[in-house]
Amino acid sequence: MTGREKRALEVYGDTLEYFGRLQTEGKLERFDVVILGPTGGDVGFWLLRGTAEQIDSLRRSQEYIQLIQRVQLDVNGLRVADAFVDEGLVEIMGSFQKLVAELD
């Protein structure tokens, strides 16, 4: 990212505005911005919260795809991954426990 800090801050602001608008429109339940302490690599992440349908719709939208492409131009190591929290965590861990039980 060295040399691209100003552009990275601009895209950060645009991203904040975009996810805020989606939340206001009910297309996203909420989002959290997380900045990490020194890790030797990752700086932070955005945690988008919504139903599976909301997240799927978001990830397929042209506006989101273009935003991710803009971020890729200015940020090293961009990753997009699914996460399980709250009820989703309970569900995924329940499924995992069943699989572990079948190993006996």
C-alpha cells in the first residue's frame, strides 16, 4: 500500500458511505469496521452482518463488485470470506459436532 495511502483513505470513506447506505435501505443489517493492533500484516477488516440472502445479493451486485475492484487497486492482500457469528455460529458448530460424533 505504500504510496497509495491517500487513495486508500478515499476508498475507505466511499466504502463507509456505501455500507451505511445499504444499512439504511435495509439491504444489510449492520456492519462493523475493525482495526487490528500490530500484526505484521493485516490492518483490519469489515464485518458485514445480514441474512444469507442479503449478503448473497450484495456480493452479486455490480456496485459491490466495482467497489471491491477499486479496493484491490489500493490495498494489498484484500480477502473476502464468509464468517459465522451469533446464530450462524451456533448452527455451524452444531453441524461440526455432529460430524465429530460420527467419527467415534
